[in-house]
Amino acid sequence: MNVPRHLARFLPLAARILRGKRLPALLLAVSGKAARRGAGQRGLVANLGLFQALCLAWWRGEYRAVSGKALLTVVAGLAYFLSPLDLIPDFLPGLGLLDDVAVLSWIMRTWSGELDAFAAWRDAQSTARRQALERLPDEAEIRSRSD
């Protein structure tokens, strides 16, 4: 797999996030930025939602049928989205999210089989369970899972 160079720089960070149990903090930050910057970017918001749902289900131990490489790449993509100084800096109006959309789209294409399998699993859950799975963690849940 040829990871785009600008995304590959985020793979070591993604590994540290997963090892250091900092995934919830990343997901909370991504959610905040997506709410502020993603409006009007339907594809971006959809990809971020799927990636966040996968990470939350994995973190909670509800879904483990994802390869380590796919999960690492998704987490790297989320970290890339958060970075203000990526290939096209986010402070450039109208252009700053273009590279984020390209990176997230590349991840969607490259890992489509695993992401489609997760989406099918998620869609097979009851509405209540799906809402619980996709709910961002609060501090109490983060503390209880990091012990």
C-alpha cells in the first residue's frame, strides 16, 4: 500500500495515540473541528462520521473485525484532519479543507472493504445500540476504560 507521503507522516502519531489510550481525546477534537469547519462539506462529514464510529466501536470493544493497518490509517487520517499545518494549511479560506477531503477519500477507497464491513455491522444494530455506539465518550467513561 502506497500511503500518500503527507499522510504517512501521521502514522507514527496514530500509533502513539492508540498505544497511549488517547483515542477519545482525538475523537472529541475531531468532532469539535468538524462541527466548526465541516458544514457544507457533506462528503467530509460523512467520512469523518464513519471513521469516528469505527474508532468508538473499536475503543469500546464492540467491533474488533478491523485490521491493525486499517485502524492505524483511519486514526492517522483523523490526526491529519486535525492538523492546521498539513499539505494545504487550514487557515487558507476555501482551500484549507481540500487536502483533508482528498486524504479521507483516499482512506475510504483504500480500505473500502473493511469500512464497508464495519458500516454493514453498524447498520445491523438496533437504533438505540447504534446511538450508544456513536455517542462521544464523557470523562467518566474515558476514566473507566483507561484503568
